[in-house]
Amino acid sequence: MPDFATPTLGEPRFPSPLKLSNVPGDFIADYTRPDARILYDPTGATPGVYFELAGPRERIYFEGEGTTAGIVTCGGLCPGMNNVIRGLVRRLWYSYSVRRIYGFRYGFLGLAPRSPEPPMLLDPGVIADIHLSGGTILGSSRGPQGAEEMVDTLQRMKVNMLFVIGGDGSMRGTHAIYEEVARRGAKIAIVGVPKTIDNDVLFIEKTFGYETAVAIAADAIKAAHVEAVGSPKGVGLVQLMGRSSGFIAASAALASREANLILVPEVPFDLEGERGVMGYLRWRLASRGHALVVVAEGAGQEHLPKSDEHDASGNVKLADIGQFLRERLVREFKPEGASIKYIDPSYIVRAAPANASDSIFCGQLAEEAVHAAMAGKTGVVIGYWAGRFTYVPLTAVITGRKVISPDSAFWRSVIEATGQPPLLNN
Amino acid sequence: MPDFATPTLGEPRFPSPLKLSNVPGDFIADYTRPDARILYDPTGATPGVYFELAGPRERIYFEGEGTTAGIVTCGGLCPGMNNVIRGLVRRLWYSYSVRRIYGFRYGFLGLAPRSPEPPMLLDPGVIADIHLSGGTILGSSRGPQGAEEMVDTLQRMKVNMLFVIGGDGSMRGTHAIYEEVARRGAKIAIVGVPKTIDNDVLFIEKTFGYETAVAIAADAIKAAHVEAVGSPKGVGLVQLMGRSSGFIAASAALASREANLILVPEVPFDLEGERGVMGYLRWRLASRGHALVVVAEGAGQEHLPKSDEHDASGNVKLADIGQFLRERLVREFKPEGASIKYIDPSYIVRAAPANASDSIFCGQLAEEAVHAAMAGKTGVVIGYWAGRFTYVPLTAVITGRKVISPDSAFWRSVIEATGQPPLLNN
Amino acid sequence: MPDFATPTLGEPRFPSPLKLSNVPGDFIADYTRPDARILYDPTGATPGVYFELAGPRERIYFEGEGTTAGIVTCGGLCPGMNNVIRGLVRRLWYSYSVRRIYGFRYGFLGLAPRSPEPPMLLDPGVIADIHLSGGTILGSSRGPQGAEEMVDTLQRMKVNMLFVIGGDGSMRGTHAIYEEVARRGAKIAIVGVPKTIDNDVLFIEKTFGYETAVAIAADAIKAAHVEAVGSPKGVGLVQLMGRSSGFIAASAALASREANLILVPEVPFDLEGERGVMGYLRWRLASRGHALVVVAEGAGQEHLPKSDEHDASGNVKLADIGQFLRERLVREFKPEGASIKYIDPSYIVRAAPANASDSIFCGQLAEEAVHAAMAGKTGVVIGYWAGRFTYVPLTAVITGRKVISPDSAFWRSVIEATGQPPLLNN
Amino acid sequence: MPDFATPTLGEPRFPSPLKLSNVPGDFIADYTRPDARILYDPTGATPGVYFELAGPRERIYFEGEGTTAGIVTCGGLCPGMNNVIRGLVRRLWYSYSVRRIYGFRYGFLGLAPRSPEPPMLLDPGVIADIHLSGGTILGSSRGPQGAEEMVDTLQRMKVNMLFVIGGDGSMRGTHAIYEEVARRGAKIAIVGVPKTIDNDVLFIEKTFGYETAVAIAADAIKAAHVEAVGSPKGVGLVQLMGRSSGFIAASAALASREANLILVPEVPFDLEGERGVMGYLRWRLASRGHALVVVAEGAGQEHLPKSDEHDASGNVKLADIGQFLRERLVREFKPEGASIKYIDPSYIVRAAPANASDSIFCGQLAEEAVHAAMAGKTGVVIGYWAGRFTYVPLTAVITGRKVISPDSAFWRSVIEATGQPPLLNN
């Protein structure tokens, strides 16, 4: 178990400008007490391990007026990035009177000397309507930059707090910034808002954009279902995001309730043979006349030639399971008159604006990120656990990835909903 | 603290027909162990109080083939009712081979001798596409019926398990049925799926339909915002559901991020005076030119004449705060050239089909309800706590209502998002 | 038949800066020839009556660079107003290099000396994302202002062309401006873009926002349908816009295909008696168990007490047919156990952003309005007839209102779709 | 100019059961007079050429009670197919009391002896909610079947009228059926409802599903725009339907107002060179930092290797311009740091349910098709011209395809909206 203690820049120095209360029952919302925490394991089976609860502290580290904040968005697009930017700016501006807020352009590239564009100055007017569009007004990019030169930029621009909205790779980069800042003894709060459309951040129940992504992906599954039932022996095949974790594929299938087979990276499967994928689909086509398969992009990599290439984020390039399956299905069933319809809605999912639920969530994440930085928390990301917002140290987050446990109630729901065999092996 | 132990019909008698596993790490989803549980208080501050975790048991009480199930939907409409019906029928049919499933018509009325229509026979064909529409194919009605005559009907039709999809009042009715069944020593499992668009069920984090309702309500708030900024001195006023609990109003306001004032039943307010509602809105109109108010139907009842009337569900009829505020706003600001636009989207919210997130949730609730009844659990509702599905005894659920705590982080988010004074009193 | 000749400011003086062609078959889009026209009656039964076709002329009256344009939005909100504003600004700016574009605030009020706010300066940056929101960034107001003082403002600000986005009443006001401009011999082009959610502009097939309004209204009808079938003897009642013309009510009913009765201003009906509204609904409830009524706000005024009041636009205040019918239905059917659900989605419809179809249409209307003004056309509105954009003189437009002909194929479709008696009279 | 006279089975023999009127001004909808017609050219420049107007005739050819109807859906999916099926069944059933309605399965295949499934019997219960889903409950297939064996089936099943919902290829097949029926002197009315997502049917202004397709396609363009502006040197590329006609690509671009370049089959372009596609995009990337290209699948075929293959519908297989352009863009701009995001939303567009506007249109098309068949019209499709429903002989329809005229106002709007050069040639 990693250490979940939250690093700080130092003792809080100023009273909070928020007009909250400490009195229960006075109808006024309360500050979060410094010792507020939540069990890591709500079943009670792992006593003594806690996350610190997020929230506004009564005493804080930075005074809003002289403070400079920076915001940067990294990695692939994800619904809600603009909502988080908007929330950060509004809370910095209205709750703490921070008036100098830089938006660095195109990810960590915007913190490097070779940044294609200078940072934008953000205020409530600039960001007023950005939540109506998907994507990020700051732009994004993949891949790391040198921690030293990024911290040079922060120091040169006198940035006191940096908010990084980014995924797995970016959290590693953020950790490097945090360590370089610490090495220099600089008083810059480094706070992450985890952004991963795959919902695969360790120690965090749900990341923003995920619910929206599931909703849009479920629409793609519905389209594939309509196509599948619309032809004699129709086979729909939908590839969804999910490099290491099949949450989107599984949840979208639960939402649409039409898929007959879900393939995720966490559960191995035989492709051939009567009890493998092909055998199951053959049975399904014979008995029901159509079939619908949803596959996460990281599933079944063992059936594909390994790649040595890496993408800009430094991840091994996945072999294309969607195209592979499509061709395999065509070879198997087209001679018998089947038609195979393949949908990969990737960019449509990524570029969608946040739905209502994610809008709420993004606003709250931004709020907590601002409270964290103002209170001098650093080297943390804003987490969500058992329904509460938490601080999770970057050192803990980067130790791995959250995956679906095949033993879990969630995976059991998926198996029950699709009717697929619990395990596709011969 | 009420007793959270789950009543049962007796010792399980049969092996489950589900092909699940008990072996960790075998890639096959697992049965839920009989002693699985979760802490009532995940902060760890109230040790020793637990909810039983829902899930399929390895040994069960009913054998699917001879079993008769009944389903009834009660009270006002709520997004997702058809999804729950569909989920119940599919899991009964496909997972446990139950082949006799009655859908009682128009709420408890359909269990009474004076039922306007006989029950429908439900099977996977009948319910195939019902989730595409809002409402309930069974129809609903408000108000109780005699427990004795309802249990007479269940016994006459040899119903072994009754699923009640209903709200606060209906859970009281369900409890009466449960007690009458127990009094007779009948072996009928009574399982509730809590349905309340207000999200106000005690000991349950989230009820189905709530997220959809928030999304539709947020659209109404956006419309009111557009109207408010579209006129000189425009005031938008939106009334939303929420008799005792302002969750929808508060969450919809968080989702739209446009409201300047949220009034909920949990937080009292002064109407008049400089630091009351009118004073705040006067300041807002003077400084920003427009204002947007969201009010839950149960808010501010202290400002209205008391009613002695009751509605069909037996609740005291609320005075109409929406109309009252509208008239007060017209009187106050119209002479100065303001225009007041009033929106009450009630039925549009209630009649909406479930969104993706609620579709998943409804399917899982139905799954757990079926597993519960098959395992012989009775007198329970399916709950949701710290992200897991639970059993909550009806005896505990009916002891009160869940409300927003004004001391909570949630209410704090609302206050921060609207910028309204923490308390509107002089 | 009114005169359809288009007034102009004078002979065109400059070559168009657009790089269009006059050569057929060269793959380059063409200028519209000055004599291009379309028959008023495409059945050919009224030969010799034509509308002038809209489009960019090869020679124009104003040179973009020195020109000042004004835009004003009047009356109630309607989906697409922001799209039209955006289209006007973009075409003025990019096609004709007009660089001084004023957005007058809050309707004609913004042209009066007592304007609450000065005009906004509009450019492509300001209007970049406004089409994502409903309403109008300029604000709107109802009611006229003095033509003389408005033309004083135009002359003081050296406005060369004024675009008025407004409805019936505003077109009368626009005509007054046009006449005052003509009286002074000023060279100011006055061009209207007809905005009426009721789709009731004479000599114009379709106005912007109407399709979006129908779509949102159809959703409200679906909600009422879900509510009606959800209760024993459920009656849904939806009131929609339509003061003199029932187009929205009729089209929304055609779109949803669920309504059993449509009441519009154009077709009288008996309320009482076996063959009146109550008798038909009594029959419907007895035979089918539920009923759904859609009423346009101007329908059945003969059954209501007359009002002497006028609204801000100068229209006689309609008596409230929706509330009247609701009460009548409650009195008639509630004693028999019916429940009546009433929906008035008015502001939700008006404040919606334009759908795809209206986005196209608004962009084209704006384009044509700019081409018209640049070519020196004045005293015209941009029309749409037999699928082409036209010029319709204000003098013709203000002679009346377009209504549904009960003899028409359109009304026949409505009657067939609802199954209501062709005429509800005893 | 082809002959537009409508073939008929013979003199009408029965009075219509519809209770319509012939009296103007009686508030009752009217029958359509047998001589009702509309000019082919509403500009009046081609006098004497008319389409017959569709509508219910006072005297009809078939008596509903003994009549057997058949419905078949052919070709690729298109939004609204289920709406048309539903409309046909409801009008046959409710307006004319036709009680035997066959739904042939999987296109013309269902009329062939080797049909994989027997026809469905359709009634209002079966089709009640099918319009809530996209696709077709009958299934579809591509490719022709022998006219003789299809007419054998019709005669064996005593079908009096066949409704074919199908596209270009299917209309050729329908024509063959019509001719074979005529050759045999059989009294079977053959009526087409043109279904082409490309909107490319000759002599018909608008086909069903097109507006929905444009709306969904516009969402894909918005996603590509968000992706393009989200990366440094981002290039979005969207491929849309449109084999011979670029209507969807052009209209979707007009709806989204974000595209910088539209490529359609009707307008040739240079790919290379400073004034070709690559040169224009290079300029755009240099000056604005991102670019968005929309290409119809049939565009630019001259730049691609010719194919000898044909698809199941008998069309020459198009070379894949989308993939070709994507690779060309990657080769050109990726070395400079650009990222190219490619979206092909084809199946998502095709499988969508009809929007409100198409729901109205589909219902009216179905209505007119039923009136046509009952009146003994045959060898016709239901057209739409200058805002009215018409009959267009199959013989005329199959003479070619409707395309965008580059000289037209529509194409001019596209050029103005994108800002692309009027012609991309060196």
C-alpha cells in the first residue's frame, strides 16, 4: 500500500476569504477540517488506511491577490476539459481574487521554451461560454518535456500554482515537475486533475468525461445494433477506447443493453475454436440471426503481432484489434452471406461536450483543485472515493493503473447483460 | 441508528443456476459471499454499523422454474421505470428461468380487487423496446390500497416474489404488504426498488432517474438563463421538483452553472429586507442586469399560507412557492421595467427516458433485485452506498427522508457556484 | 395581390468584390441576375405575378470599406437569432469587408435615445461561438419606438444599412423606419429578416427557428403522451405557441404522431356536446383509456371572455385557452378518476439553440440579407418561396398573416394523423 | 424532358371512405382534384411542363377491405425507414381499412423464392413504437432479384399493391417489377417511396432521412473541428456519404459552419500545386493554425486508381478518397508537426432515428403513397417539389441522378461559408 499522506508547501499562513462556517446546524456550509479523511477500504477490511478529504481550509497558504496561477491541458481530448478550465478560473477569480491566470498552450509544450504560442491570459469573460464546446481552448499535445525547462518557465513567469489536467502519462510528467520544484525548494503548488477517458486512474473511482464518453459510445453501439439487425446475418463490431482497462466498452454495453459480446484487455479469450469468439458468434448467428461485438482497443493483444513502436505519449503502440477482428469476421462469415459493419467512434466520443453529470463533476473537481492549491497542497491529484473528493499523492497515482477486476460485481453485470460465456476458452 | 440486518424467507435451498465462480483470479465473475458488507460510515467514525452487500448468492431460496413473479410501479413517473421493468423481466427469464411474470397495472390499484385492468403477462418480447420510452408500460397511480386485499391477490395468483418500484409513500405501502405477508407466514419475497425523482430515500446515495432528471432540469435552467439575459432586467424563475429535499434544484443548478440563487427546503431564507431574497435580487439586477432563480417546490413554505389538503399519496399539499415567487417578483420588479419568465418543467422531466448513466444503473438495480428475491431476501429495498449495491431493510428506509445537509460539501459547492450569500437573513 | 416589386436606394455603383461567375458550366458559383424571379403561384394558375429572387448582384450599391451596418433583434426569443447575427457579421466582414458593425441592444429600444445600453461593436471574434446558445446576444424587447428618433440615431451614427430581425409587430416598426428614411431621402438600406416562431409571415413559406421549435414542442407532446398513458384515464394537454396560426401545434403533432386532438385558431370548434371536444374526448377515454390534446394559444378564443388588454407588442392579450381547457377537463373527467397533466413548454421552445436545419437556413438568410443591403435593396424582408430565397417588400408583408388553410393538404395530414373528426361541431 | 404523366391501373371504381370535403371555406380538409398539378419550373421559364399533385382522390380504384398490401425496404439504411413503414400501415389500416399487410423481409430478397424468412404480418400493434429506433424492422439488403420471380410472389400472395422504400438501384428494380406487372396485365399498384441518404433522386427536391443525416453529420464535423483546434497544426478530415452528389457533405458543412474546405463529386479539383487542395491547406495552416476538410465519398475519383469491382447494388466500387486524402495529408503535414484526425461517421448517420422534421416528412410520404396506391396510381414514386407532394413516374426517375449545380445559389452558399477558393485549380 502506498503512502497516502498529502505533501504541502508549508504551514498555512492566511485566513480563508471564503465566508464559510464551523458551526454545525447553522445552515451555513462548512470549511473542511484539516484532519477530515475517508477509509481506503469502505468494507472496513483494511483499517487504518485513509485518504485525506478535499475541501476549503479555514487557513490557507497563498493570499489570492498577489498570486499567479497556471493551467495546462495534456494528452488526448476528453469531454469536460473546458469545464475544468472554466471552473478553475472562476474559483480562482471569484473565491480567492486571483487575477493573474495563465493558460499554457498545447500541453507541456506550452511550458517549454519552444512553445508554439505564448500563454493566454484567462479571466471570467474569456472562459464564459467555453463549456458549450468539447475539447480544450488551450489546446493539448502528447508527450513529455524536460522538467527543468518547464520549472524554469514557471519560475520565470512567477507562477505560484500549476494545475495540470492530464492523464496517465501527463501525471508522470507532473510528478517530474513536482520533484524538480521540490528539489529547487520553490514554493509552487502542483495540483493534478486526472483526465483519462479510459477511467483507469489508480485510487480514483471515477474521472471526468467518462460518463459522457459512455453515453456517446452507447449511441454508437445502438447504431451498430440497428445495422446488425437490418441485414440478413448482420454482425456489428464497435471498437471503443480502453488501452489497459475496458471500462468504457463495458459500461457502454451496459448502457445500450444490445451487445452480445464484450472483449476487454483484462479478460483473455480464445479467438478460434467452438468455445472461442468465433464459435460463440457462429452459434449466435445461427440461433438469432445477428450479433453485436464491442471490443476495447487494448483487448486481445496476444492474438496480434507485437509492435515495437511507441506513440507520442510514450505508450507502446497497440496493434489494431478492431481492424483485425473485422477482417477475421469477414473471412469467417461473409462467404455465408453475413455483412459486417464496423464502427470506431473514437474522435466523436473524445470531442463531445460534457453532459450534465460531468458538468457537475468537472465544476467540483476544479473547485477542489483550487482549494487544494490555495491551502498549499502540492504533488497531489484530486480524487473521488466512496462519493467524496479526496487528495491522492502523485507518488501513489503513478504506481499503476486501475483495471476491471474480472471477479467483481461490475464484470458480473456485464456478463449477465450480454449473455456471453463467462470465459471464452476451449 | 436503525437495524440494518436483512430479513429472509428462510435458509437457501437450491444451488444457483448462474455459472459464477468463487475463485479469485480465474477471470470468471464471482458470487457475492453471504457475509459481504460495507460500513455505514466510510470515514470510519461509526465502526461496527454495516449494510449487507447485494449480489447473486451461490445458494438460493427459490427454484426458477416453478416460480411466479409480480412487478408493480407506483407513484409519479420517473425516468428509468421501464428500464427497471425490462431488467427484472430479462434477469428473471434468462438468469433464473422464471417463466410466469405478472405486471400489475396502475400501481397498488392493480393489486386491489377493483383494479381497472388485469395484470399483463411479461416476457422478453413484450419488454424488448420499452426502455426507449419514458414512463412505465404498467401504468402507475398514487395512493395506498389495503394490505390485506393486496396480499389476498398475491396469494390467489400464487405470486412468490413481488417487486415494487415506488417512492416514499409506496415504500410505506410495501412495508405494510411485507408485514401482512409475514403475519400470514406466507413465503413471498417483497423487494423494493426505490423510485424517487427527488433522490430523498434514506440510507441510499442515489436513486434511479435522478441523473436524467438533473440533466433535463438543467436544460430548463439554461432556457431560463437565455430568456433572462435576452431582456432588459430579465429575471428567470425555474421551479423544480423537491418536496422535502432540494437535490434536483441544487444539482441542476450545478450542472448549468448559470443560476444566481437556489432555494431549497432545507435552508430557510428571508424573503424581504435588504439581506433577504428581494434585496439580493435587487442588488444583482442593479449590478449585472439580469438574475436567475431556481426554487425547489418545497422551499420557503413558511412564507406561504398553510394547506390542510392532502394529495393522493397522502402528503400535505404544498403551497405553490413557484407561483408565489413569480407574483412577488412581478410586483417588485415589473414597475421598473423588468420581465419575469417562469418555467416549471415538471412533467417534461418526469416523462423523459433514462439517459445512459441511468440505463446502466436501472439495469443493475433490477439485477440485484432479482438476485435478492431469488435468494429469499424480503422486506428490503436495493440500496447504493459508497459505490456498491446494498440491501436496506424497509423498516429502516421508512424512518425518514434524506435531505441536503447545509453543512455539507455539496451545499458548499452550490453556494460557491451561484455566488449567493451563505444565508439570506436580515 | 400586393405589389411585389423590390424598392432600391438607387442604381448600383460598384463592382461586387465577390469572385463569382456568370458563365454556366465553369464549376464556379454564379451571381444572381438582376431579373431573376419566381412565380408567386407555382401551380401556374396566377401567371405574371413574381417574387424577385435574392442573391449576390454583380454590381452593388455600397462599397464595403466605408460602410456602417446596424443589427437589431426585436420581439420574443426564437431559435436561431444568434445564428442570423453571426451570419450577418461574418458575411459583412469577410465577403464585403465591412468593418463597422453595430449591434443595437434590446430591440428598437436600443435605437431610441433612452436606450439602456449603447450598441455593441461586432466583429468575427465577438460572435464566434454565439450560435451555440439560444436567444440573442443583443437582447430584445417588445413594443415600438418612435420612427423619427430611431432614424435620428441611425443618421447620427452614420449607419448605411440596418438589419432588423423581428416578427410581425417589428416588421410594422421596420416599415415605419423605412418610410421615415425615405421621407428624409436618406440612403439607408432597411432589410428585415422575418423572425416569428409561429411561422405566420405572409408570402414566406418558412421562417427560421420554426423547425427547431417544432422539434422541441414534439418532445413536450411525447412527455404528455407518456404521462397520459401512465395513469388510469390519463389526459395530456399541451399548449403551444400560435396566436393566429396553428402551425407549431399542427406540425409538432405530426412529428410526434401521438396527439389525438389538435386545436388551432384557424378552425372553430364546439366545446360541449357529443360532437364537440368534450364528447370526442369522452369517447376516446372510454375506448382507449387515455387522450392527448394539443392546443395553440390562439385557438378557441370564442369560448373565452374577451380581453381589452394589450401586450407590449400591441397585440390584444389572448385569454388563456390552456388554463381554461385544463380546468374544463378537470371538471369533466376528474370525478371519474381521470388525471389531467398540463404542459406549457413555451420558454423552453423559444430559448432553444437552432438545430442543424435551422442553422443552415439562418446562415443563408443572413447571407441573402447582406447581399440585398449591399446591392441597395431596401424596404424588403428576405423571403423563402418554393425552395428559393426571395425579396418581399415590407409593404406586402405587413398586409396580413399567413394561416393554415383548413382546405389544405397540410391540415388534411393533421386530421388523418390524429384521427380527430374533421370538424368538431354538433 | 421526360414524360411526367402518371400511369394508372384504370378508372377509379369506388368512392373514398375518407370524410373529406370539396367545398372551400367549410373548415374541412379537401380531396385533391384529379387535375391538380404544379409547374416543373417555378420560375415560369419552362411553361407547360407539370407534375401531378399527390393527395387523396374522391374516387379510388381499390376497396380497402379485400385488399392486400406489401411493403419492402431495400438498400442501405437511412433514417426514417421505420417511420415510413409505420405510416403506411397506419394509413392503410385506419384510413382505408386494409387488414392484410405483408412486410417482406430483407429487401427484394424477401420477394424471391430463396427469401431467408417469410413476410411479417403488419398491424398497428406491431409497428406502434418502431419509429423510436433507426433502421428498418423489415431488414434490408442490396442488389436486385429477378422481376419475374418477384411478381410470381406478389401474385401468389394476392398482393394488390406493393410499396417499395428504396434508393436509386432499388427504383430500377421497382421499375422492372412495374414493367413485368404491366406485361402480365396484372392489377398491382407499384408505388415507390424514394430512400436515398444522398438526396440524389431526380425530380425530387428532398428525400426522407436527409435532414437527419445532415444533422448527425454536422455533429461529426463539430467533433473534427474540436479535434483540429485542440492540437498544434490540427487537421480534421471528415468523409461523408455522397457517391455522385455531395449534398450531405455540403449541407452538413453549412450546418456546422466550421469547415474550411468541402470536396464534392460535382466539382473537380487539383490536389497538388499552390492553388490545389494541398496549397490551400498549407496556406490555411500557416495563417490560422488548423484546418477542417469535409469530403464526399464520390469526390476526386480522378485522383485515384479506377476500380473494376462492383458492390452488391451493382454500383462501381468507389476508390476510398477518405483514406487516400488522410494518407496524403499525413505525408504532407505530419513531418511539420501536424496531427491529422480522420472521422468516417457513416453507419452512425445511417442508423439514426428520424428527427422531428423527417418524422413529419416520412408520415406525409407514407400517407401520399397509400392515397396513390388506393387511387390506382402505379409506376410512380412520391415526389416533393416546390413544397408540395407529387407523383413522379418511375420512368422519369431512373433517367439519372440529381446533383449539385456548381452554378447554383446552394453551392455559392457553401463557397461563402467555407471561404475556400471558388475553384481549386492551378
